Amino acid sequence: MDYENLYASYAERNAVIKSRLAVFQNAWKRLAAKMEKGDLKNAGKDIAAMEEAHGALADATAAARETVSAFDYAEYMASGEFTRQFLACCETEGLDVRGEKQTYEIFPYRIRMDAENCDVFIDRRKAASFRPKKLASVVRKSRDKLFSAAFDPQRFASELAAAYDLCILRHGSEKTVAAGADVFLRDLYAYLTPMQRFRQEYTRQTYAFDLARLFMVPDAVTADDRRYQFGPSRYSSKSIRITDREGNEHFLATIRFFANEE
């Protein structure tokens, strides 16, 4: 099963529907004009043309219904064909996809296939499109829009630095973290979102996306004139996966802030 084959068949039916509608509307306009000026003698010709077009339109509509009804979209989802075609379309769109078993990440989005209910979710929102090609296009355009949206690197860096300072202050007495030391980015998220309702509005995916945009501005400084440096970790569970604007993959684990003149 392939949605594009269905769409091609529907397009043929739709062309006929469009043509019959045009014939009907033209006859209707002619009839209206004749009735306005009182040309009853020729009005019957247009009524006959409308009746003929109406019959042809009904046949074309029935054919479209048959084409659509014949496509078993439940089986299309359950068989994995939808997912396979969606992933192929993502590759065509140049999207980097990670994941398996109906749950995928197209940074910064999470895509979930609900085969049981024949739904697709982008993050927590149900997708409006069921066409793999269209869905992949929507994701790419949304991603491009996010990357092109206004972003204040100094403001975010300053907010992140404030969370970093709190982390240093909290753990400094334990002598496990010193000023200017590397701190795990995953730990800083808890300081940025101390309450559950904050985490619902500012998700980990959104946080990762902000980190990605900050990562792409390496020369930004905080409001108190500090610079920052991201670092890796040998522990994969501590890393946050991001992709840049070109789709290149990076793994960020830590960050440290230091004086600009260092």
C-alpha cells in the first residue's frame, strides 16, 4: 500500500469532479442571466445542461468515494508501510531521523506512531496530515521556522549561567564542584524548571533546542561578560543529542562558564 498511489487515483477522480462542477456552474450562471432578463425561451437549455452535469458529477463523486474507501488506512498503519514511507520521505527532505518501534526523533521533535488508533503525534500534538510526504514536509518546514526564529543568545546564556551558579553554590560545600568547573547540562535543567508546571511549558526538547542554538553561537557572552564552553562525556546517558541547522549531529554533556579574559 502506498498513499501516493491512492493520491494519484484520487487526483484523476478529482479532475473529473472539477470539470463537471465547471460545466454545472457555467450553465447555472447562464440560467441566472437569462432569468434576470426574462429569456424563458432558452432557459430550459441551461436547466437541461445542469441536470446532465449534475448526473455526471454524482457519478464522479461516487467514483472518488470508492477510491477512498478502498484504501485500508488501519492496515496501512499496522503493517508499518506508513512508517516506512514516512522515513523515506524524511530522507528526501534531508531530515535526520533517529529511533525505532514507532517512536522517532527529528530534532527537536519527537514523532510517535499510534498504529492502534491510526494517529501520528508530533511531540504531544496530533498531526493533521496522514500523508507521509506531506507530514515530512510539515516537519521540515516547522524545523526550519524554529531555526530561523529570533533567538537572544546572551539572554539564554545568562539564564543558563544563573542556573550554573546555583548548582556551583549548592555543591560547592561538598567540594565536588568548583567555580568554573564542568557541570552536566541535564542537571541544569532542574534549576531552570524547579516546578512541574514549568517543565510542562519548557520541555527537555525545548531546552535541547535552545542549547543547539547557543552551541551555534560560540562567541556569545553572558550579561556579566562571561564566556562558556560545552564538553562531552563518556557516559552516553549524560549527553544531550542535538543537530545543527545543517543536520549535523552533536552530543553535549557539560558546560562551564568562565571570565571573558581567561
